[in-house]
Amino acid sequence: MIIFERSTLFSKWLKSLKDKTGHQRILARIRSATLGNFGDCESVGESVFEMRVHYGPGYRIYLTRREDVVYLLLLGGDKSTQNRDISRAKEMAKSLEARKK
């Protein structure tokens, strides 16, 4: 089983969603990924992956791999904030990597 940890930014974003159905679909997507089914998920570079949720405004979940079966959910967003979110997620991943050294 794959383990997902949440960053504070991701937790705040998820909690702030007013779209209850979108919120539930995001949680269902994460549950599916814990079983190994990442679905529509691709690398956006620099150890960051974008998991797309095809609902509402096109929700995005940005994550990085920490260990063999542990992933960190960095932050979330939607299609309208995609470029900014990718840049921010890459910065977060770099910062985490630097702390490991």
C-alpha cells in the first residue's frame, strides 16, 4: 500500500474548497492512488508529479516521492492556477531535497 502525507499547504487548500463534490472526488482519487492506481498523473519535472482530477474546474494535485511507498501531497489547485502551482510545487520539492542533505 502506498502512503500519502499532506503538506500544510495541501491540507489548507483541500479544507478551503467550497465544492463538496469536488472535495469528495479529490479524496477518492487519493484513496485510489494508495492502492497503486494513480490514473491521470504525469511528471511536470524536478521530481514533481501532477495528478489531474477531471471534475469541476480541473483540479490538480501536486506531489513528490519521498520514499519507495511514501508520497508527499505538496499542494492543490486547478487549471486556472496550473503554471503558478507547478512552479511553487517545484520550489517546495527542492526545499525538501535540500533539507535531506
